[in-house]
Amino acid sequence: MTKTSKLSRRERQIMDILYRLGEASAKEVMENLEDSLNYSSVRTFLRKLEEKGHINHRESGKKYVYTPVVGRERASTSALSNLVKTFFSDSPVMAVNSLLDMSMDEISDEEIAELEKLIQKKKKSLKDK
């Protein structure tokens, strides 16, 4: 399968719609795009995504219904890994620090406590290995 980073902006938009809906016809994809794109163009993008191995289709009556090949969690992990490598010198610490700097005015005490729990859980799992 082709890496997510090789998708065009429009292909990523369509993949986001498919992940959000779970599955969708070309018409449903078209209706969920923020900016307009005609039906024929949506079908072309869906065909290209299928050729690249990102989605599959099944027939449902007279229409095709498209679904992502890779689950959202696995795709998001891959995309995040690529982001950390590209923009944060492959350092999760730098990435988390940047996220915290961006959202410090908006992050609650409960969210900070949850982050601390996640860090402790990770430490424990590393010790148990």
C-alpha cells in the first residue's frame, strides 16, 4: 500500500470522509466535501485511491460503497509517525512539547492528569519487558 504522505490534498479529504463515515458511496463522499467537486471527479478520485490500495468497494444495489483498507487507528499511527520524523527530528518528546505549547491555554487539569497517567503506564510497560 502507498504511504498516506503520497496522497494528494483531495485524496486525503476523501479518506477523512471515509474514515469518519466508515463507508460511503461516491454521492455521499461528494455531499461531505467542504468544497464542491462534481460526481465524475469524485468517482475518479475513488478509483485512484482504490488503485493505490487505500480503499476497497462493494456493490450495494446499483452503487459502489467504498471503505478504507487500513483501519483509522493504524493509519493515524503511520501518519503521526511520519509527522514526528519530518517535523520533530524523529523525537516524540519534541512533538509532545510542541502540542503542549500550542494548547496550554486550553488544556485542563484533568487532561494533564490523564497525560501523567499515560506516561506512568508507558513507564510500567517498559519496565515489564
